[in-house]
Amino acid sequence: MAEAWGLDARLVADSHFVADLALCQARLMDRAAWPWLVLVPRRAGAVELFDLGDADGTLLARETAAVARRLKQAAGADKINVGALGNIVAQLHVHVVARRAGDLAWPGPVWGVTSATLADADRTAWVTRLRAALTGL
Amino acid sequence: MAEAWGLDARLVADSHFVADLALCQARLMDRAAWPWLVLVPRRAGAVELFDLGDADGTLLARETAAVARRLKQAAGADKINVGALGNIVAQLHVHVVARRAGDLAWPGPVWGVTSATLADADRTAWVTRLRAALTGL
């Protein structure tokens, strides 16, 4: 029997549900410094990008690009950073981060940089805004 | 007339030619701490992933996954890190980095971490090894 897909406990604790796309669950990372989505392909056992087959790999690329485009607009970002690292949480997940010149980590990467978590009102507002931005994907 | 593709001067200075794939030029980053390839789509003007059309986006995803798989094997890596940041060099480029538990930046990201450059013999050896590893892509 195939292993059921489930979300790593650290991703659950560190992010908030936004939307289920065709392949990925989109979640808002709980960081006040950057509007930051994480895309988690709903495929059990995937760790590296090449663990996905060609069809899922294509779908992930399209969802990543579409989410990047919409996040950039929703956040008024200067640049989108995309990364799949997985050094700490092995479950395959793709970060899509809205960056602005001069933000907390600029021009360095956001990973490993400590940021405050989102205030409740901000979290609710961003989830609502991003859910609207991703409508139709 | 369409703008001709060319490589950003900082990428030229910071990396060494390995191979031309169907879409991307694969280059070895000049860092002793990590076997590290960068894939540069040969498309003039592309900055964000979504600047590529669907066909090129699919091709980039396939080349990234295939290069990640072969780099992981060639380097005996524990994990591959993939990232498209572009905060400093705007030209669209995708990093594919071989990581080992306990390496210079582990488990943090490699971007922004200072590493020695490759000794001449190591550079030549890695270019040769990776060119062989990417054969047929």
C-alpha cells in the first residue's frame, strides 16, 4: 500500500495553510520580515526534486513560477527568491520568498536569518491576501 | 531585433564553463567548500523564473532535476540545494549545490558564506568529472 502523504511537523508548526494547488499545498511561513510562501508537493516520500517524475516535476515548475509571479505582485517585491534546500526538514518543499532591497537579510538569503513571527492580525491579512492572489491556480 | 544572450560578467568571473545543455549553460562555481553548479538559461533578459515561457520553464525544471541527480552522485552528497535568488546578479541563474552534513555552512545556506576558491588542479578535475557526469543531457 502506498504511503499516505502528510506534512512534516516542523512545517506545520512554522507555517499556515493558504491553498491546495493541483500538486502542492501552499503555506505562509510565519516570518514578519518577508512575505514567504512554501510549496509542498503532496507526494509521500519525496526529498529531492528528482524524486518527482517528469509530469509532477513540470507541474511543480509551473506552480512555482505562477506563485512567484503572483507573490511578487501581491507583495510589491523587488525580487523573488526560490529555493529547495531541505538540509533541516527533509520533506521536499520549495520556498518562494518576496524580497525588497534593504529588507532584514538583503542581499543575502533569508534561510538561517532570525525574524519575528507574524502578529495575529498580519498573519490573517496575509493568508487572506495570498489566498486571493493564488485563486485559479 | 532580439537581444543576444550573453553571460553576466560576475558569473564569468566567478565560475567555469562545464557544458551547454539544451537550454542552460552549466558552470562550476569557483568554491572549494562545495561542488556547486550554476545553470544559466540561454535566454536574453530573463530575471525571474516566470520570465521563461511554459516550454522553457519545463526544460529548466528537467535540466535542474537531472543535473541535481548527477551532481549528487558525482559528489557523493547527502543533499542537493537548489536556489534561484538573483539579489546580486539579476540574470536568471539556478544554483545546484552538493551538500554534506558538516560542510562549511551546514545546515545553513551556502549563499553569502565565504569559501576559498578552487586550486587549479581541483578546478580542472571537477570540470572534467562534471562534464562527464552531465554527458547525454
